[in-house]
Amino acid sequence: MASEIVVEQCLVEGTTLLKVSLKKNQQKVFKIDADQGRILWDSKKSGKGKYYLINLTNEILFGEAIRSYREHFNLSADMEPRWFTITYVDSGKYKTLHLVALTSEIFNVWVDNLEKLYLRRRDIIGGLDHLRKRQYLWLEQQWKQADKDGKSRLGFDDVTRLCELLDAKQLITLFVKTFHCRYQWKITGSKINSVTGTLSSNDIIDFTSSDIGRYTEADEKGDDHLDFTDFQRFVKLISQRVELDKLFNSLAKERKNTLTLREFKDFLVRVQKYALKDEEFDNLYYKFCDKGLKEMNFEGFSYFLMSSENAIFASEHAKVYQDMTQPLSHYFIDSSHNTYLLGLQLTGESSVEGYIHTLQRGCRCVEIDCWDGPDGPIVTHGHTLTSHIMFQDVISTIRTYAFKASAYPLILSLEVHCSIDQQIQMASILRNTLGEYLVINFISENEAELPSPASLLYKIILKGKKDSNSSKDQVDSATDTESDTESNVESSKEKEKIKKTKLKVAQALSDLIVYCSTVKFKGFDYHRGMLVKLKICNKSLKLIKSERDALIRHNTRHLSRIYPSGLRINSSNYEPHYQWMVGNQLVALNWQTFGMQIDYAMFSVNGRCGYVLKPERLRNPEMAFPAPPSQTLTIEIISAQHIPKLNDSFMDKIVDPFVEVELLIPGVDSTKQKTSAISDNGFNPTWNETLKFTFNCEDMSLVFLRFVIWDENVSSDDFIASYCIPVTSLQLGYRYIPLNDVNGEQFLYTTLFIRSSLEFTSA
């Protein structure tokens, strides 16, 4: 049986690589398990193999991109051509795996195969063309885990192990029932022994002829073993979806086992809320029909429900569809705080990976904290134990990745604590490295408003301190111009240092600040006549409560940047929609930790370009808008598929999943509802439970729906998977929800099946 994912045999068997870290460098044998998507090696410390998953959040770095690491580890330049670094996220934290091949040939093999696996995973997550391929890969993956001896035949113990791997206790029961019927197997506790005899009353399991028939039907040869073809048949039988059968049968009334074009179109219009032309309905129907009969059977209907044509997220929102010619102040802009950090604000590692990760995901405003270094300006979190990286390396990385995900303007938020000499070096690095991408002049004369994203394609804007009235080599500048969303509290040491130090701004650096000049907020009246500047609102939460309307008007002409409190030493995040509701554009979050679900959902619209047009009420607050109607959102949680275990040990407790649905509306407390828990079933739990939410909101584009699957426990429930979506992007009707892990990485096979409807509520 040929594998869908093929890697070089030497990587399957393992090659020796040098594993590099700050503590020590060790040669270890590394392997690739393509079916599991893992890099494996032995760990003497734990006594068992360790692994890293090859996911979409991985970045493979080599060449100049790893130079800062090599220099930081103080290793020879001879290693650089054979060095590759894999970045990944584990439990919400960025990590890196540094490897050096012993030869150039082995280096090339590793890099080529890793990139191939990365691209294959991205392709598999795609739509209809990959549904069958994804299912086949899942079957092959389970088969190889169960077929431990490699004989390509599964016996009783093998299939029992398979059912445990699938995390479904009832499958083990089903399988035992079929074997007991045919071979008089006896169950003793959780152990299953092949002895004949009569079962005691405690051992009896009710079974039906249909249950028995499933295994008999799968084992066509009758030799008490399953080959891969038998196995595919067996999994299909035990995976039968009662809820889909019921739905299909309720729709297919004209002909037995067939859904007619008229019935399919009626379903799309009435339930799924499709608005298509007749020929588009026809094309969609025949795309999923049985090619021989030219009719839609149950299998075709099932594939349609799973396909990209029936995605939960509105397809028109997945591309740039908004007007991009309005002033920058009319957009929410995807923003990062302490972008250089991979961990905690006080002790975390500084790395260029922070910039790579955020830019690859479409972030359009990154932060750079600049300080004096022994060999030139460095980037670090001042007065903490965090490590540092060279300013030159940061700017070079930004130059490489600035427009990988989006062509719209990128803002570099500079926090400058350097001496004049090193500021001059910063200016030189910025000019020389960014070149024509750097905005150094106004686009046109006598600008009355900020330029638009469309007019700044492939441009990089600097945000920083500037005194535009000074023509001296250096000008005075405030040392602290921004504040966080929750607190203005600074440590006593920081305050003392600020008092002792009056920083200056080098003219060479000041000249590069064009549109985004950071100034202290001195009140709305004071800033009303200033147009082409970046204004930072102080104490945002207090202003939201006391001067909300004034803040909204201010943000129609100026940009405001908000960022997490310095007291969030664990780099946690606030919920950004409370800031968006008053028009704050640059709502910066800690991308290095879990807690980005709402931000990811917001900026998944408009083609993930990093800019989302604000609601009209926030762009034209002087206009009169009618009171929003009350609406009722109904969510039926039907079933889930292939919920993963929380770790790799199939001997651990089988999950007891339940689903929590949360409606997030800015300005009010979130509303949560949850289903009951399903005991011992992560394979195909079925709820068929309905949840209702009644609400109204002035700006529907700022309302989000969050789905979370938890594993019920006595002490505290464990997070398994989640998905967050703007309600305005929610496609109604029967839909599959793609679920993400704790790192925001999409599971390949795990989905939630729901039905939703949204209706106006009568007064």
C-alpha cells in the first residue's frame, strides 16, 4: 500500500544530527514519521522518544535567518550552511529546535522533506478535492498504529488497540460483542481473554444481530483477521452517522436513497440560506452526484456537507472584499505587542521568530523595543531578564516577511531607549535595509486626512517620537507616550529611571517618522485640529466609560494604539472587542501566548489582509442610526468527529466531551451555554442539543461566537479544541466546524457538526 506522504528512506530510518542548545550540543538520531507528521528522537532523560509535530505554525529557517542563533550560541560559521531551525508552538508558547546536519547532502534532504510535509498538510486542510485524500490518510494512520507487527493483518488484540486509539469505549464493547458471539470470548474487567465458557451476569453485554453483522461483513474472507481493505470496510461500518442518515432521509422523499435536484435546491434555500442562480444550483448538485447515475446519493450528500462549498465561514469574506481606499483611521489594524518575545514579559526569550510568526499570519503592526547594545542597537524588554537580539536582524527579518501574507502597509512601532549615536545607527539600518519600502515623505501635499491602505501598498511606516518643529540634530521627546488598556501602573524602578533619564531623539531618526508621530494625549480638544499624526489615547478604559462618544469621533481622524497592561507578566491578553467598539484601531495583543481567538476571528475576514473596515457608525458617528433589532441565534450541537486525546497514551482516560458555546458582545458580559457531557467517547459523540441566544448590538461585525470542546473532569475541565467566528461571517444551516488546538493550529480530522439559524425576535 503506497503512502500518500513519502519522505526519503534515510529520514524514516533516521540520520544523525547535532542538536544545539544554550546548555549543550549533542548528536542524536532523528527520524520523520510522515503518517503522524512528526520529528522523532530518543531522549535519555525521559527514557522514551520525544517528538515535534510538523504543523502549519512551523517555520523552517536556514541560511542568514539562523545567523543570530549561531552567533548567540557562539558556534563556528562553518556550521551555518548545514544549520536549520524549526520554530513551533507548544502549549501556547513559542519554541525552537536547532539542528545541524553533518553533511550538506543530509541538510538538503531534511529541508526539502520538511517543506514538502508542511505544504502537504496545508493542501490537505483544503476543500472538496482533498476530502477523500484526508479520509484515506486518517485510515492509513490508524491502520499503522494498530498494525504493530507490520504483518498487514489485524487480529483481535490489534482491533481492540485500534478502538482504544480512536478513544471510543463503545467501539471496544461493540468489537467484543461480535467476537463473543462467534468465538465465545470472555471479558474480565478491562482485560479480554480468549477462553471458552459461560459469561457471568456481570460480564454479559447486550448485543444485536446488526452489531454482529458489522464485523462479519467487514471480514469477507472469514479468516478472523482484517487486511487493509477489510479494515476500511470495518471503520466505515462502525462510523455510520445516524444523525446524517436521519437528515438525508428527511430530505429524500421522492425517490428511495436518492436526493433529487429539486429537493437539494429546496434544502439549500430553505435551510442553508443559499442565494444562487439556477445554473449554480445545478452545477453544485451534479458536482456531488454519483457519476454513473447522475443522482445524489447519501455519500454525495455527506461529501457536500463536509466540503468547502458548505463551509461555516462565508466564502466572500475569505477574500479582500471591503473598500480599501478610506483613511487608515477607518480600519481596525491587526497589531502585536512585544512582538520580539517568545514567552513571558519578564524572563522570555527574544527572537526574530516572533516577527516571522506574526507577519506570516497577517499582522500589520509590530513592536520593536530598542536599547543600546555593546555592538549596536538591540531589541529587548528593558529592565527585565529577557534575552536580546540585534536590531539589524529584526529589520532584516521584517524586510523578508513584511508582505508574505498581506500587501497592505506595515507599521513598525518603535519604542526607542537608545543613545543618540545608536539612534543614528538605527536610522541608517532602516534606510539601507528597507529601502524603497520605507515611507520617508508624505504621499501628497496638503493632506487633509490619513492616506488609505490602498495608497500604501508594499509600504512600511514608522511609528515613533518626533518633534516636527525642530531642525536641530536632536530634539526633546517624552519618554513614555503610550498606556495600556487596564492600568498606568509602572514599577517604582521604572519610574525612578525615567525621572533620571531624559531621552533625546536623533534628527536622522526623527526624519523617518512621517505619518505616525507618537504624542502624549492631552485631551480631545487639544488634538482636534491635528490631522496627519498618530495619536495614542491614554487610559482607554476610563475614556470608554466617561467620554465614549468623543473617543469614537477622535478615532475617525486619528489612530489609537492600545496594548496589554505591564502587570500581565505571564503575557496574557484582554478581550479586544471592548476596544474595537469605540473605534480604537491598533489593539495590540501578545501573540506569543494563547488567547488570540477573537483577534484571529476578526482578521480572518477581508482576506486576512490585516485591515478590517470599521462599522459605519464608527466612521460616521454624527449620522443617526436606528436602534438595533433583537435577534435570536439558535445553535443545535449535533455531533463531533475524531476528538483527540489530550496526550498520546491510549491507556489514559477516554475523554468525556461537552461543548460550550459563548456569545461575545462588546460592552456586555459574555453569555455561555453548554451541552451535557458524553461519557467515554471521543470518536463520534452525539448530543442533538439546542442552545438559544437572544441579543441586540449596534455593530454586528463586533459580535463573535466561540465554540469550545472540553473534557469533563471532577476537579477542573480540560480544554480540547475551539473555534471562533464573527457572527456576520457565520453561514447558517448544517455546517462542519474546523476545530483548533491550544496553539491555534487546525486539527486535520477533528470537526464539530452543528445546525444554526438567526431570526429577528418580535417585540
